[in-house]
Amino acid sequence: MAVKITIKRRVAKEKEAKLLPLLIQLRSLATAQPGYISGETLRNIDNPEEYLVISTWQSLDNWNAWISSKQRAEIQEKVDTLLGEKSEYDTYLYG
């Protein structure tokens, strides 16, 4: 069953330029993963420092394989270090 993943990040304006290449790299790698369907990155209108990534995967197993991959973890570590906090993940089933 397909799942939707949300990833929320708070990004100070002065860090955006360094963050965006990392997000593009993550998206590029994710699109090549088994089970990846789609993804989008949104910015909160009322709180422009808040970014939300929504991705769709064919199954929770596909998502778990991607989130557990060493390649993804290395880039995510750079993201979290840059932002000074961990990204927030939530997983949803179609209901």
C-alpha cells in the first residue's frame, strides 16, 4: 500500500542558499530508489522559514529502505548540521 511521507524543516533565511543544493541532491537520489513515486517541496506562506517535503512511495518497505540507506543518511546529516536541529518525519497511509 502506498504511503506519504512528510518531512518538516525550519530554515533560517541566511541558510537557504546552502540548504537548497542538499535538498536537490536528496530528491535526485530518491527518484532513483525502488518504490519512489513522487515528491514536492513546499514553503509555508505564513512562516517562510518552514519547509515541508511530501513524498509518495509504493510501500513503507520502500521508504524504510531509502531512509536507512547510508547515502541518504550522509546527506541528511549535512542538512541537520546546517539547520542545527533534526528534520521531523511523519508517515501516512492512504485512508
